Amino acid sequence: MAPAMSDIMTPDAAELARVAPGHGKAAAESVSPERDLFVGLTRLGDNTLILGHRVSEWCGHSPILEEDIALANMALDLIGQTQLWLGLAGQVEGAGRDADALAFRRDAWDFRNLLLVERPNGDFGHTLMRQFLFDAWHQPMLAALQGSSDARIAEIAAKAAKEVAYHVERSADLVIRLGDGTEDSHQRMQAALEALWPYTGEMFLGDPTDARLAEAGVMPAPEGLRAPWEASVTAVLAEATLVRPASAFAHKGGKQGRHTEHMGHLLTSMQWLQRSYPGAKW
Amino acid sequence: MYAQMVKSEATNEDPALLAAFQARIDAGEKIEPKDWMPEGYRQTLIRQIGQHAHSEVVGQLPEGNWITRAPTLERKAILLAKVQDEAGHGLYLYCAAETLGVSRDDLTEALLAGKMKYSSIFNYPTLNWADIGAVGWLVDGAAIVNQVALQRTSFGPYARAMVRICKEESFHARQGYHAIMQMAFGTPEQKAMAQDAVNRLWFPAMMMFGPSDKDSVHSAQSMAWKIKINTNDELRQKFVDQTVPQILYLGLDLPDPGLVWNEARGHYDFTEPDWSEFYDVLKGNGPCNADRMAARQKAWDDGAWFRDGLMAHARKAAARKMAAE
């Protein structure tokens, strides 16, 4: 007969339980303006990196050649923006990490992208709806960042805003056309909207880092982006004859490093070469 | 070379018209879509341009295979730009084919039904990251040798498409060579990857030019019509001569022991590819034929609702516009 297993418990269990669960190294680090800036920049760069990755998965598999071209182009824009945001994040951090080190050698708990952008592609309707819901946030976000008190951020935002103006024009147009297309396309777009809706609320939830960045005029408070997003989404859904889901429930945690199960798989393929051959130059 | 083994159509038109047409070709004039042309010329071009376009589209797959695993952000961006270019080339070429009276959907359905081909090279897999460099350098390098010649082809839309495509292909070949150079001069593992890629892709790249013209029943008419400008053997030799010094510069072993400089000919001698393998690939028995076609079929089938939705919306929008007027 196997021996009985008693409860194993440390004396400082209560103190340990108070530490925010699920956080990686990020949770243990002290607060400073540089640290806040680094976190804010990785949030921006991780969004574009992970969404760019997802979009690039369509390469050669989309419904029509024009979409293959458009998707590659968007992924390219997003990866280009990633190079700028993570490049600046590495500079601000001052620990010798460049954009590649941040992209390819952090584990999931140190990624700070919204959960929305790591959602799997699903059918083409899901991919388009995810893009539109993100673009409709990305555009006012970049508009606000162009007024950042940090000139480096304003400069990157100005460049990215030109690209994203096209992204939102395209994704909104396709959501409208497919929502108001056939019965089948309508149902697929409605299903995509309902599946992704619970991942939109996270875009507008601030945390103390966001509050300090907003206070310093570096980045906008997330809460303030809701009104322009709502205006854009409401107008597009109406024209698309799609029904806005009633639930206000929001999945959250991506910005703080708590991700979905999909994130580890995404990073496994993305980081594989860098991890397998450390120190190699490519 | 993205078109191989293109069968020339026989033609039975009025001898006077044919002679006048041939005189225009011989004088170096470009044939434009609205000009009279022999039916055989039209059908041969549809087959060649269509095959070329399909190759660009299917060619996204072996390269797309590595986009999500590209080792740096810059390499990822370059690869995305390159694959986007390939899709764009497919689009120009389908448009050039459309000027001959065939729709893109017709061509796509012929591809999926197995009635049209794409280049044999895309039935080979990309197995390590160096393959992406090798595809740019060797595969696009071989394509450029052919496509530069096709800038002088007699059909205006095809010739003009080639001018633009060659500019982009030159960037592809340079970035591919740069990527593989980084690896050949990198760690021992990276150099091994580069060698493996060259060893595997060398003969398939040589096959891109098609079998020797001695064995080609289709070349004579296509050359008379200037649909084809050089023989397969001339182009293959040009490719070998320009590529061998590049392999030597990388410090890699030559993938063929028969590659020897022949002073008397002023060219490299080389071993012919295994043509039985080439014919197997054309018959559908290459390492990736089934996977490539399954991927294209799935994209087409899964995308039907999307294409139908856009068409339905366009009809509704047109009806609303009519009602408002």
C-alpha cells in the first residue's frame, strides 16, 4: 500500500498567495518611468508582431489572389511597425536587447499583446472581423500617440498611422460587404463577431502602468479610446447588417502577460530557429 | 523559368494572313490583344502565360512555409515582401492571359482539374531555412534567366509584364543570395543547412528550363512566333555559368561532380538532371504535388462563400443605385 500523502505547505503561504498570480518576471520589477515606457512600447510592438504573425499564416491560402496580396502587405506593415516599437523598447530598456531579442527570446508571460490578436485565424470571416475590431482601435490609438510627449513615439505613430488608415478602410469595407452579402456570408460574419466580441473589452481596460503613462502624456489612457472605437464599430456593423452582441464581458490578461493556450504554440514556431541555434546570425 | 513543356498548337488559318503575321513578328513588332493572331499562337500563349501565372501562385506555398518561422524580423519582412511580389506577378500574368479571351476563373479551374501545370520546381519541399535563401537565389535566379529573355517576346502584354517582373525578381535573387551567404559564412550548423539546400535544389533548378531542345517537339513553332526566344539548353548553360562562381564564393561544395570549367567551350560542363525524375514530377509524383494541389483546392473551396458574398453585395449595391436613380 502506498504511503499517505500529507498536505505540503510552507509557512509563508499567505504572503505568496498575495503575489499576483500568473505573472512572470515582469511582476517582480520595480516601477519607474523607464519601466513603464518599456511596458507600453512592448504592448504596442507585441500587438503588431502577433497580429502580423497570424495574418501571415494565410499566405497562399486565402480565398482570392487579391487577398493573398493584401494580407501579405498588411503583415508586412505590422512587422515593420514591430521593428520600430520593439526597437525603441530595447533602447529604452538599455539592457542590450534589440527588437529581435525581444521578439524571439521572450517567453509568453513577458508578451503584452491583447488576447484578441493571438486568437487563431478561424475561417476568413474570423480573420477579417478580428482585423476590423483591432484596426478600429489601432487607428485612434495611433492618432493619440502622434501627440505623445515623447517625440520618438510620435514619429513612429505618424508613420504607422498612414498604413493603418488603409488597413481600417479595407477591413471595414470587407466586413460591410460580407455582412450584407449572401445569407451564408452574413451568418459567418455574425458568428465571427460573437466569438471575438469578448476579446474587445481588454482594449479599453487601463492598469496602473497605463495610468502613469497617460499622466505623463506619453500614451493615451485606454478608456479614452472607447468612444472613437464605438463610433466606428457601430457605423460599420449597422451598414453590414450585423447585430452587435449584448454581452459586455471582457476576457483580459494579455497586456499583463497572461495569455491563451494558443500563444505558446504561436511562439514555438515563431521562435524555433532562434531558440535552436542560439548565437547564430541570420 | 516558370513555363515548361508548353505544347504549341497547330494552326490552319489563311496562309496569307499567317504570312503577314509572321512578317510582323520577324520585323520585331509587338502583337497586341486586338490584333489578328493565329489561333495556335493564342492558345499557346494562354497555356504558357497561364502556367507561368499558376507557378507564381503555387510558388507562394513553399516560401510561405517559412514565413512564420523566419529567424529575424527583417528576414520575415523581406520574405513577406517577396511572397507578396509573387502573388502580384500572378495577378499581372492572369491579366495578360485575360487579354487573350480566357478568364482567371477558367484558368484556376483548369489548374485544379489537373488540365494545366505549374513549374515542377514548386513540387519540391523547403526543409530548412537555407532553402528560402536558395529559392530566391537559385530558383528565382533560374527564372530571371528565362524571364529576361521573355522581355523580348512577341506578345506585348506578356513582354511588358516581364519587364516589371524582372525588376522584382532581381531583388529576390539578391536577397536570397544574401540570406544564404549569411549562413554559409555562419556557424557550422548554418553552413550545413546551406549545403543541404544547394544539394537538394540544384538539379530541380536545372530542370526548370525543361528537357533538352533536341527532345522538345514544341520549340520550333514557339521560337518562330517569338513566344520562346532561346532554347532550353542555351538558357540552362547561361544559368550554370552564372551560378557556379557564386557557389564557389560561398565556400560550398559543388552539388554536381561533373561541374568543370571547359576552356575550349568557354562554359562549365555539367551533369544532366535525371529527366525520369522530372517526368515523374510532371505526372504528379513529386514530393509535394499532392500537398500543393490540396492546399490550392482547399483555398478555392473554403473561399467560395467569400467570393460569393462579395458578388452578392456588388449586385445589391448596383440594384440600390439603380433604384435611387
